[in-house]
Amino acid sequence: MPSENVRPRSGKIPAAIQRSGIARSSLYKLRAKYPELFRKLGSATLIDFDVLDRVIDELPIAGKSNKV
């Protein structure tokens, strides 16, 4: 019996949008820096959620200035 705590490894773009709050157009812009974010399975485009989590972790903290 599968555990309810298991999260999918990847998903289609609408699931990535819902999971991250990042707009579709912004996901496609991130493709240049993170080509491994997008995967293809036949005609389906999948987003690797592990990479998406890493992208979000690398974003700067809001309201925090890098100035000293």
C-alpha cells in the first residue's frame, strides 16, 4: 500500500505551477539556466520537482539586501 507522504518525482507544467507558484512563462525562462528542469516523455513535458525545489532554494530571500 503506497504511503500518503510519497510525493511525485515529476509532473506536468500545471502541477509545477501549483506546487511552486511560478508562472508558466517564468518556468520556461528558467530553462536557460536549468535545462535539467524540463524532461520529455513522448509528447508530454514534465518538470523535475527535485530540480524545481533546488531552483526555489537558490532564489534570494525577499526583502533581504546583499548590501553591507
